[in-house]
Amino acid sequence: MAKRKANSAFMRKLKLSAELQAVCGKGPMARTEITKKLWDYIKKHDLQDPNNRRNIKPDEKLAKVFGSKRAISMFKMPTHINDHVE
């Protein structure tokens, strides 16, 4: 069986906006790394809704990335990240 090849689009290094760098650190980073660092930040600051762990309650820094202080579904997170990467 042939070894599976990584998707180069996910591994490509992207420039991060200042708002996203405030949460993830200095870029450039691959999308997979951005997602991992966002989850590290969310867990470190206890930003998951305790009643529905799929929802994220953004703090000041994360609200700038998500564009809202309202809770969002973790499944919508990639959509909000797209506005902050090149």
C-alpha cells in the first residue's frame, strides 16, 4: 500500500494578520499549525461553553479574529480564520 501524501495546500506557510498573531504567535504558519495553536489558546483560557463544548466563547483577542464577542461553533472557526491569512 502506498504511503499517503500530505495535502500541500494545508502545509503551505501563510502570513497571519496582527489579530491572529496576537493569539497564535508570529507567523508564517500552516493552517494545521494555526488550528492547533487556536485550540491550545481556547483550552488554556477555558473558552469553551461548559454546557455545549462545541461552542467557543471568545475573549477580547479571539473576538478580533472571529469578528464578534458572541459564541461561535467550532465548525465555523475555519471560516473566520480565512479572513486573517494570506
